[in-house]
Amino acid sequence: MPRPPLHHIVRVRRSEDLTFIRPGVMDEIVVNANQLENSPESTATALRETTLPYSIDPVLTRFQVPEWWKNDKGETKRNYARLGAAYVKGTSIEIAAGPLLQTVPNDKEWGILAANVIEYQRNRLVQIRPQMELFRPELRPVRLMAPALVAFTDAEDRINHLLAEAGAEAAGEAVALPIVVPPDRLRVVGELDRILDSAPSEGISSYFLWTPGVTEGVLLNDRALLGGVLHLVSKLAERNIPVGHMHATYVIAALHDIGISAVIHHMGWIDKGDPADENRGGLRSCQTYVPGVRHCVRFDQARALGYSLDAAAYLERFCNCTFCTGSFDAGQHPLDLLLEDRTVQIRNRPDRLSPTSRAVALNTWHYLLSRHQEVEAFSDQPAVDVLASDIARAAALAGASEGDLLRRLADELHTA
Amino acid sequence: MTRDRRDAILDQDWSAAWETLPEAPPLVPRPKTAQVTLRIPTRLLARIKAVAAAKSLPYHALARAWIIDALRTLSPPVNSALVDEPQAEQMNIKLENESLDDLKSRADELRRPYHRLAREWIEAALTREEESLGIEPSPAGRPAIKDLMVLLLHSQSRRGDDAIRGMTRLQKLLFVVEQKLASEHSHFYAYNFGPFSEEVNDAADALRLAGFLRGSEAVKAQPPSFAEMMATAEERRGPGDEAEAREFALNERGHEAAERLRQSSRAYDQLFAYIRQLRQEWDSPRLDQLVDRIYEKWPNFTEKSQIREKVKSRSARKRRS
């Protein structure tokens, strides 16, 4: 049976991301609901102009732990307050009064909450008037996502089951189901089976996995964690329902052969393992994504790897995305643009280097284009072939040791 | 006229007819020395201004005309629909002494304070005028920040400049517009540097992504070329790296969209006229002048401001000098 293509979905987490959503760089968009509450007008405009299909991640997990929805002053962020109000309409739930598991009084109210979350996804963008243009098509999500909690314990498993069923019923159609597994449970096959048992297949159009806090480096260096992910993907794929990943990396895209059919990732190229809480931001560090080694490196290392190469060697080993190719065509070395930095003065602390705004924007394009190439490669070829080619490329660029992690992944996939 | 006829007229007793003759107008009008000061809700004042702009009349003169008309037609008192709203604004209306006397005696007849009677007559006349002019009390219920921003950028400052430099100035001017329109539920709230609304940033982003702002192109439905990627990067250069303020100005496409919006209804046309007037009045050359005025006029929006004391002492210094 021919494999379905690997679908490339990019997550919009902040307003700045909207500039970068374009066909050819991704297949689809998923917008975080908290971001949508923050910037509904600009999000609607960008989606209308690009015509890309989209869905909304309801991010119900953010209401699970108080620290995940509060700002640095300990106050509920205004966008979360608005989002929470939409989710608890018609219930007695005080959504930001404490951990969600403690503030929802009964199963009936969990059911109402699930229906509200579905209604929010379906109608939130329809309410936004077009930008002084008439006769624009209405914005409708391509899929509806059931609300879900991080599955810390059996208690969340039970609620997740209830939310999935109530979500599908409210939608009147099959819904996507997030399965969010913390590292503690990911190591234990028995725990994974309990989670799988609690995940319904009736009324489910696709599963979306997420393992918060697990970076790619951790995943490749911890066989138990990688084994856990492989177990989840292969078991869910057996149900003949598409399986995606909510915060995918190169390693997750490599699992296309064993059942991953969609990868979602955000526009940040520094791998922080996508923890469940809100990204606090801060000063950007000087790192760039190097497709030749499939991870990001510091600016000085990137200079050492790429500057000495002529254009042909650079495009073969370091990166051949449209941006890097175009830069050479324009007579400029891409690293001159990607590695542009500035000194930032911080009170009572030593000065720091940070990328310029221009470098941040160009690195975003470079990262998205590189990821799209990776997704296309795993979509078109068997993972072992892609990995073999990438191991050789990494070794040619940075030495044999750079290929070690990829080799370990290839071994695991071979065993799987 | 014959002698007999003249004698007959002179012999006639005119005393009864004398009483029925109209009073001759004074050769020189009495000066308008009297003034009535009315406290009115902010929303009512905004509506009066909108109708005055529609009729190209000063709003004080229009309000005076409504009072005089009500006196002439012996209008009955009307219960106010805005009775619960705080009377936060003040309007001074010059009247002739006789008109003020008439207002007082009419109020006395109706057993009402004359200020209240005048306010009620104004409100009643305003509602009638709004109906006849097709002006909604508030266009589309509550104008979106995006629409207010487009109309603001479609207008010009007193210096003839349509561009607004800096997000702070854009935030503050839209705050003034919204307050003057007296929306019941403000988009703005007290924040670190005075009144703020994230909807302003969102609307500015929406205009940029739609390609309505100078220096921006609409987000496209095709893969990006190298030149387009560079353009998005250059567009961002500045705010993060230098102290240079962002400039917000409509391009040709944006002005066309604004014009379409303005012409979409009479209410929006009037709204634009009012916003243009406000921009002339408030878009001062120096940002601190604008900030100081706002802090003085709307102190409840400065409660959380980190620069409140600084602005206060700056304003005090200005007053002293």
C-alpha cells in the first residue's frame, strides 16, 4: 500500500509569525488559541491573504497549572482571560481560579466545556470582518480538535476520554485528538498502554502526540523515551487513523515509515522540548539552524562550518534552501545575513550579543524552508535512505561524530 | 387720502387695538451676555458634535438653536435616556438674557430645574436630528479599532502630515478618539505607560499584512522569492535594533480602502469628519504634549503607569512656566 505523504503544518504562536505563513513553505497552519485571542484581526487577515488551510489548537493544557497562564506579575494574561471566558460559558467553572482539574465540578460541566471549545474553533474567526473587502470567503478550520489535558495521571486519562467523546458529539463530526504524555509516563510501556486504552477511536479523525519537555537531544540519548514514542506511534497507527505530532522535530519526521503522517512545529529553531507552559521569551541567543547537521548551532560554530566553503560546497553540505541559494545568486554569502548580530546592554549585567531583527527574520525563513525540505524528503523516500544521505552529509560538513546521533536513530528505526 | 377719511381715523378710539399690536423689535439687539453651563454625559457630547459636524455648524450654536426652538414651540419636558450616565462633560451655551429669562420661567412652570430642562430639550432635538440625518448614535454599535485606525490614518495632522510616527502616538491618538466617541466599553485599559490596548497593535499588524501601510505588501498566496524574504526582513529592521520609531501611514491602496469605508455609510462619513477634527486638535508635534494632555484629562487610565509621577511633575513645571 502506498504511504500517504507527510503533511507539514506550522504553528503560529505569536503575531510576528504571521509574516512567514506562505504556501510552498508549509502545507497548513495551526494557530494557538491564546495567540488568536491576542491578535484576531491580523491572524484573520494573514489567513485570508495566504489562503492556506488552518486549524486552531485550543491549548486547554495552559489552564491546567496556574503558572502556565499567568504573567510574571502573577496575573492572568488578558488573552487567557478572554479565552477562558469563552470556554466556560454556561458553566459554573472559574477557569483561572486554580488548576483546571480542581475547578471543574462534574462531568456534565466538562462536557459543556468541550462543546464550548469546539464552538470556539468553529466560529472565532468567522466573527472577524474582512479588511474593507467584500465577498471574501469565510474562514473555517479544516479540522476541529478535541480539548485535552497533559496526561499526568489516570485522573487526566479519564477526563481526556470524556472530553474527546463530548468534543466529537458537539462537533457532529470526527475530531482530532491530542495525546499529551509527560516524560515520566513515556518511559513506562504499561503507562503508555493505559493512556492508549483511554484514547477512543470512535469519532476520531486523527491523533496528535506531544511529549512536553522532551528535546530531540534527550530523545536520541534516552532509549526508553525514544522507545516510548515509537510504541505510541506504532500502536496508534494500527488503528488506521492518521497520527501526527504537535511539536515535531527531524526525528519525528523520520518516523513517517512507522506511522507519522503529519508534523507540526513552530517557527523557533532552538529546541527547548516545547514544554507545556507559555514561552516566556527573553533575549534571543545567537544560534542558527544548520540543515547539514540537522540541529542548531551557535553563530561562531556556524561561521567555522560554513564560511570556508565555496558556494557549491555550501549548497551541497551546509544548506541549499531557497534563501541560501538566492543569497548566493544575489552575490551575498547567506551567513553574512543569517549571522548578523548586535551588542545588547543589560543593566547590572555584562553586555550580550543577540541577533539583529533582520537576522531573526531571515533565520525564520531559512529554518522553515529547511524543515520543509526535510518533510518532503521523508515524505518521498524511506527514512533509512534519507538518514543515510544525511549522515554522510553531516560527516562531510562537521566530521564523523556529527553523524552519530543520526546513526543511532537509523539503528532504532531499523530495529523498529 | 381725503380730509374726511383722515379725520375719521384720528377720531377713532385705538386703545383696544394698541394692546394687540406685536412688540416692535429693538433697534439694537441686546448683547448675549448670559451663559448657561450644562453638565452632560460624554456620550451625549460626542453625539452633539457628530451631528454638528454633519451640518457643518459649531456644536455650541447648534445646541443654542435647539433650546431657542424648544422655547419658541413651548416644548414639553422629555425624560432623558441617559439619566444613569455620569455627567462628565461641560458645555457652555451663550444665550440672550431674554432667552435665559424665558428658559427659567418655562422651567418654573414645568417645575423642573432649568439646566435639566435645557439638557432634556437638547437630547430630544439631537435624537430627531440623528434620525433625519441617518446618523446612528454610534456607527455599527461600536466601531472596531481597525476602522478607527484606518480613518485616523486617512486624516491629516495640523501640519498636513498623514503619517503617525511611533506606536505610542498611534495608541494615544486612538485612545483619544475612542474616549471622545465615548464607547460604553473601552478597548483601552490602564497599563504600564498609561492607556493601552493590544487591539491597536493587532489592527496595525492587520493593515500591514493586508498591504495597506506604506512600505508593506500584502501577504501572498505564493511561495516567497528571495527578494520577498529580504523585504520582510528589512521591514523589521529598526525597532529591534535602533531607537528609530515605526511610521504608520496608509499607502495608495490603504487610502482607497479608507475612502471606501468612509463612503460605506453616512455614519462612517460623519465619523471620519469627527476623527479628522480630533486629529487636528490632538496630534501635537511633540509626543510629550499629547501624553501630558491625556494624563491630565483621563487620570483613571494612568493608575498603573510607571511614568505617572514624571508626567505629573512635567505638567506642573509647564504650568509654572
